[in-house]
Amino acid sequence: MNASMQPADRAALALGVASLVSTVFVISGGIWVFFTMSPATVPIALVLGLIACLAGWLGRPALAVSCGAVFVLAAIIVVADVALGAGLLGVNPSTAFLWVGLGSGLLAVGSAPRDD
Amino acid sequence: MTMTNVASPAESVIAARSSRLLIAAVRVAVALLWMQNVGWKTPPQFGNGSRPSGLYQFTTWAVEYPVFAPYTWLVEHVVLPNFAVFGWLVMLAEGSLAAFLLVGLATRLWALVGVGQTLAIALSVLNAPHEWHWSYFLMVLVHLLLFATAAGRYYGVDGVLRPGWQRSANPVARTLGRLS
């Protein structure tokens, strides 16, 4: 790990890793479906997760904030998809709130004052 | 009376990395509990249809199997006639519990919201058939534990941002410091 990383950068990296790990749930079943992942949402989680990891690794808070905003936007799209009955993404509201959490976390750590 | 700098037993337990990891694990597990259960709260009907199901059906149990008369009245005369609004509010509350407990942001606030939401659920279903009352007692207790331990300060966003919030003169930041 980059030794000069600030705590907020490490948090952004951890949130990105969480998004990458969440894609494992595309194969979950039974009682382990804490949230749903579909072939349509896995690429979103992977790309945004990688961007969050980069934001943390490179110490780019603006990138973390942008990534967080896109996570929240994606969550809104999921809720709209479910509410309109379109089912294009193949997931339920649990996925939206996973992304609200990751997005809010990235927005918070990305906009925090830094010790430069 | 003599004063020492030795940490009290309670402080030393929290200081242990294993304890902090366990507190974080419980916080994340509680977040997953809410996340899994927001998954079946599907807008825009939330189970209110010709064959009641899901959230709507569970909510009617507050009337069918009353727990607390004023709450039953509220559900019958306010909640059920306006169920679409109520459904969205429940989904947002439980989804936010999942989201913010997961990352540990404003954790003490959300722990208290979790207590309130658990009480609302219990008042709806506690007397329904096949319900285990300790499920709801345990849910209340675990949220109180998250509040008491300020669980977001361990491997959570609160732990990263709280020092800055406390130093800040910004009222929003100071409020977040108190809620963390």
C-alpha cells in the first residue's frame, strides 16, 4: 500500500474494493442474497469500484467525489427501473442502497479537508 | 484519591484490534440485514394489490393482530389509506439504514433510527402468528450496542472524518461529529 496515503484516501480505496467484492454476489443464492447483482450491474460495480480504488491510490479527492456522485446516480436509476417495472437491470432496491452507501462514503471522504 | 494514566478495563477492550474488528463486523452485518430486507419492498405498490403481499400485508397485521391500540389506530386510519407514501418512506428509511451503517457514516444517528424502525415493525407484527418476539428485542439491543460503541469509528467513515469534524467551526461538520 502507498505509505503516503491519507486516511481519507485509504477509505476511498476500501470503498472501491467493497464495490469490486460486491460483484461476487452475482452468484449468490438462498439466504445469502444480501443484495442482488446481475450481468447488467456487475460492469457498473467493477468500473466504479476501480475508479474509487484509483482515486484512493493516487490521492485524487475530486475523482472520489465524482465516483461517489455516479454511484448515487446509478442508485437512483435502479430505483426508477424497479418503480417503473422495467426490470432492465435485473436487480431490486437492495442494490440501489448498496450504491447509496458506497457513493455517500466516497462523497464524504472525497470532500473532507486534507492535511496537505 | 490517586489518579493513574492506566486505561480502564472497558477502554482497553475497545482498544484491542480484535474488538474493533468485531464491532465493525457487527455493524456491517446489521447493515446487510436491512439491505436484504429492503430488497422485497418493491415500489410503487409495495404489495398493495388485489392479492395483498409484502410490506402491505405485514402492515395490515398491525390491525389484524393489534399490539398497541394507538398504533393500530394510526395504521388503520393514516398509514393504510396513504400506503404509497408510507411504502416509499419505509423503503428510504430501511435503505438508508443499510447504506449508512454499511460504510459507518453518522452511525450513532442511524443506530437510533434503527431502534425506531425496529419498534415500528414490532408494533405491526409482534402478535402475528409464528413471530418470535426475541427477534425484535435483539434487533433493538444490537442497534443500542452500535450506538453505545459508536461503531462507525472502527473501520468506518466516521473514524476517518470525525477528527476533522470535531476541529471544524462549520456547524454541519460539528453536527456530524456529534452524530458519529
